[in-house]
Amino acid sequence: MAGHLTAVYGPEIGRQTLQRLQAVIGRYGHLPSSCGRGTGDERELSQKDCMLITYPDQLREPGVPPLRTLGDFCEQHLPGIVSAVHLLPFYPWSSDDGFAVKDYRAVDSALGTWDEVTRLGRHFRLMFDAVINHASAHSEWFQGFLRDDPRYREFFITVVGDPDLAGVVRPRALPLLTEFKTPSGRSKVWTTFSADQVDLNYRNPEVLLEIVDLLLFYAARGAQFIRLDAIAYLWKEIGTPCVHLPQTHHVIQLLRAALDEVAPHVMLITETNVPHAENVSYFGDGTDEAQLVYNFSLPLLLLHTFRAGEARTLSQWAASLRLPSDRVTFFNFLASHDGLGLNPVRGLLSEADIDALLRQTLAHGGRVSYKHNPDGSQSPYELNINYFDALSNPAGPEPLATQVKRFMAAQTIMLALPGVPGLYFHSLFGSRGWPQGVQQTGHHRTINRQKLARVAVERELADPTSLRHLVFTRYAQLLRIRAASPAFHPRAAQRIADYGASVFAVERTALGGAETVVCLHSVSAQAQWVAHAASGVDLISNERMSQPIHLAPYQSCWLKLDA
């Protein structure tokens, strides 16, 4: 920690800050690894780990706090299927569906209390969001800044004069600076994401100490995973792109070191929606930074794979995946509360392929969001569409059964890859897009953020013909199969095989070599024949497979090889 503080602040301020940091850490002692759930070393991940991504008020019922409704629903439907729940921000907020936080240490009273969060943590491991690049303009911190309160005067980044900021990497097509009035005059304040999301000033050691204390508070409240939201933009240096700067990595490494001292069972996961090489830099050396990194390239690569009906690009990329140590892994996902980022596939897909995905998204009722470039132009930044709709046109004539097969084929590939799977609520429970929400809010991302009545979801899950039932029962089957096979351990060996352009094939071998599963996935609307030399049992159908293996359109086969 001393080295990181010196690198960021210099020797004198670094030394002073270290003494205060040690006092912060000392207030927490050593937090137990269980935090109310299970026994043993919970830091070790296994094939049984799978995370639900959900808003705290994803489900609603009259007169019941949404966090309690969510807890009841998860306890009823998800034991043995998912092991963890990523609760999207449940703190008081002012905009961006929770990502403009007003009070980091409180539960929004409209959602429930810490008691509901604790109860959920007794049954599932929990991931909290650390929205620490910025705070709400309505937060007490920023209101103190506006009052010229000495404590908060240096908590936020102000820009004097008119420096050249054209080279700053922009994630959204909004102004970088927002002007606010204070007793000292008007101040231009850095607002990377919106005028209501004001960037914190990590040049001030007080901010860093506050954030370390916050993360330890989350660990004390039961978080076993902490998601570092928008972390790539943390440090600003005029004259640079202000993304992925060395100081940002030093801050993350310091946060990791502080957690390792107090709560070594807590894992950091970085949310960096950027090209793959930059994304994996947040693993550090494999021991000193994030334990998990979002596999941001995967959603768009799979969408391209099923649009084109061929898996060559996906196979080449999967074969190139490397981890810096056996202590880190990928967080694999296909959908989340955000859109489908295009930056992670630039350089992996051609511009023609990306344009084809844009056209398909618009044809399927989705939207496209844009960002500002340094030259003043705009370029597509993300696709805003429900993942089921991204794969199948909701207005098209295709039978629902075919759409479900295609959707589940994509999910099955994600489950077969090394890493921990993350399942967005709307994917796990078979939702489609919500274009009416976009009309209501004017925000593209709303299309995949619909809140649902619990009674309606329960009714559809009980209907064997409904989309929700078809998707969830299939998913539950796959997740139980996956959890029972050590070949799907996050660190189990992977080998990509070639069985034709329209088959994605990955061979997984358990740690120690006790079990090998060859995962074959048809990505085409045409039947495929796979000439696989070995014999075994398909874990999905529970049938013995003989050579050659016949795959129906969008069929998957997880072939457990005979010993």
C-alpha cells in the first residue's frame, strides 16, 4: 500500500496518507469469510458459481418492499441454480437507474432496509456496486461542495480556464464539463457521464480514504463481490485520454490490498467496457488487481456468430484467451442492465460486420447509442436491445420454438466457457424488449430495464407454453448439469476444436484431468454432422452419442468422454 500511495501522491503525502489508511483499516479488524452464509474458504470459485444480475426492485407486489419480494422470489426459484446475486445499486439515487448515488451507505427506503439485504445474503453470495468514479449532484458530498464546505471543496474535479480536452475519451455524447454556482463563483466541474454524475477527485487523499472505508463497509455488510463501476475513467490528467491511466491501476491495487488485509474473501470485479487487451489489463499481474473481469467481447461476438451462422471468428478469439494466473477468471455474460458495447469487438470484427449488427438491431426494434470522438465526430457506442430480440426479430414470422433454441444455444456457449457466468434477470426469465419504456423515459437503455409484477411472472412461469417457462426451465437444467461437472470449473483447461464453420466446439478438462467434456454447439439454422472420434454420454440429453454426431439446428451437445 505504501508503494501505491507514493506512486500516486509522492513520498511525503503518501507517507501521511498511509498512516491514516492504516487507521481506517484498523477500525474493521478482520471480517469473517462467511458473512452469514456457508462455511470454508468462500474465496475459491467453482463450477457451482453463477450470478444473477438484477435490479433491487426488479419484481414488485403491492405493499411489500421490493427487496423482500426479490428475496422471496429468489429463495423460491433459484436454490441450486445460482449461487450469487448482483444487486444493482440499492442506495438512494437521483438518476441513471441508480448509478447517480446520493448516499453510498444507505438502502433506499423505497426498496427496503439493510435487513432485507442481509436476509438475501444468508442464501446467496452478494455483489454490491461501488459507483466510485462519480457521485450524484444531489449527494451530500456535492451539496457540501456547492456550499464551499471545506471538507468537500476538493472532493470533485474543477477545471480552470479553457484547456484542450479534445483528447479525452468520451463514453457518451454529452458535455464533459458542467458549470455550477458556488459562493466562490461559477465552477466548471468534470462530469464524464452526465451533469448529475459528478466525478470524484482522487488527487485529494481524503477521497481515497473515504472510498477505502466505503468498500470495507460493504464487506462488513456482507458483500463477497464488489463491482467497480466505470473504473477505467477514475484518474484524470489533462493532456491524456483520461482512461486506463497508471494512477487508476495503482488505486485499484491499493483497494485490493486493503480488502486482502481485512476481508480476503471479498473479490473485486472491474467493469471496463473497452477493447479486450485494455480490459484484461485490470487483472494486473494476476495477484494484485481484480479477481474477475467482465468478458465484454463475448456478447457481440456471439451475436455476430448467430447472425452469420458461422463460428470461425468466435473460435479464433476463444482460442486466444489467456489469464495471468490461476487466481483470476472471466465474468462471462451476454446481457446486463446496460447495452451491448461495440468497443470490445473493434479489431475483432470488421466494420462491415459491425454495421450488419447495427442494421439487425434496428430491424429488430432496438436502438443505437453514440459517443463523442476527439475529432468532434460521433460513432456508435452500444446496441440497446434485449438479447432475445437481438437474436430473433420480435416482429418476424419465425416460430417461438426456433427462437428459444437459438437463444438458448447462445446461452449454452457462454456457460461452456471458462469463467463465472452472470445471468441478467431478463435473460434468465425469458423477457423480451420494452420499447414502450424508451418512449416513457427517452433513454435507449430503458428497453432492457423493465420492472415486472411478481404475480405476472409467477403466472407465466407456471404456464408450460410461455416464453418465460421455456427459457427458465431450460436454463435451470443447464445450470444444474454444469454445477455437477468439474470440467466446467472456472479454471478447468480449455481447448478450441475445429469441427466445421458452423459448430463452436470447446473441450473442457477438469483440474487434475479426472473428466473431459467436449461441448459442441450448432450456430446455424442447418443440421450439422460432427465426426468426433471419441465416444461418451451427452450430459444435456443423457443419451450415448455415436460417431458421427448429428446436431439439429441450434442444438448443443456436452459430450462427457468415456474414461
